[in-house]
Amino acid sequence: MIRLEQVTKQFGGNRVLDKVDLEVHDGETLVIVGPSGVGKSVTLKLMVRLLTPDEGRVIVDDEIISVLEGRSLEIVREKFGMLFQGGALLQWLTVGENVALPLREKTKLSEEDIVARVREKLELVGLQDDYDKWPADLSGGMRKRAGLARAVVENPRIILYDEPTSGLDPVSSRLIDDLINDLRRRTNVTSVVVTHDLHSALAIGDRIVMINDGAIVETASPSRFIESKNASVQQFLAAQYITRRGEWEEGSS
């Protein structure tokens, strides 16, 4: 569904990604982890053409999105929904108005249909009673859930998550994990998740990819990821006190 082929991206002489090859399979949840500044969020932005690679190409459903322009680019982007790190809600709009914004800007749905769709998505993320609230009245976890409702309001085939549990307490983080898993079960959506939270990565990922020093150093299922012999992976696991235990071990030897 999504392929990066020999993708290189640099900023001010700093090569963030160096000839990276990566494939995201249809219907899977791929989680990208790694230290700060190694190009995780850059990879997401390349997938939806918020950034353009310096070398290589990005392909979405056989379309080379990294060279598309104009309406052709818009058509491919319509396949995506994106949850930004802070939720990115507009403070002068209510929760319902925030979620409705993509429908009002990009569709010809009637107001009645828009309200019905918004209420459906708010119920999906557990915010059915918060339609008329302001973003300032929500907790951090609720803002993330409202952002997720907006990301899925157009029923995208692909959802990109940029640090969905960042800044949340453990209970709220696990709720976001449950929502990501539930969305996949209900809709078979393809998800790409960037996170520092390895507990989250192990709970939601079909595959986990670790980026370090501009390259992919490991790609594995959760149960195999925690068994990796790669020193960078082991250091990352140890820093979050993760050993060979937990639900992600099911089926591993």
C-alpha cells in the first residue's frame, strides 16, 4: 500500500533518512520507534507529501506521491487521515465544529448529514456527550480523542498517528491504544504510528520498525522485536524497563 524506496531526506546538511526502504502492508498497524530526531515524524510527512524526499520515491497504491502536484496530489491525500501530536484542535471552534471541519471544507454533505457523521465519530471515541464543549474544557486525553474523531470523519483508508500517547498519563495512553486497535478491528484501516512509547508500540503494532542514525535497524513483530539482538533496540527496551514479558509475548518461544 505504501512504499518508501531508497528515500533520503536532509535538513541543513543533517541527513535524517539515508536511502531508507520501507513497506506498509494493507490493513496492518505499523509502528515506527526510535530516539528523538531520527526521522520518525519526517517519515510520516513524506508518506502524505507534507515533505518531499531529496532522493528516492514514495509510492501510495502505485501512485508516486512524491512527484504528484495539484489535484492528483489531493486525490491521493484523500486516502489519509492524520492525528497530530497535540490533537491540533482549533480553540475557537467547539469539539463538534472541529470534527466537522474537513467535511465542511471538502464535501458537499448537507448540514444534517455532517452533524450525524460527527456524532457517529464522537461516539466511536467515547466523546458523544462533548459535542458542544470547547477544546479548553477537555483533558489532554480527550483532546487526542477529539483529534482522532476528526482524523477518521472522512472514513480514510490510512491513518497516520504522530505520537498519539505523548503527554498522557498511563490510563489515558492505554485508552488511545484501545481506540487504535478498535478502529482497525471495525474498519480494517491501515495505520502508521510514530511513538516513543514502547508499551504502546507493543500493544498495537503488527510490526515495529526502529529507525536510528538515518537507517532502519530492525523490523519485527512485537514478540520478535523484544528478542532483537540489535544493540540500539536493546538499549531502547531497557530504557523503558521492558523485558520478555507481557501480552506481546503470546506465541513466542
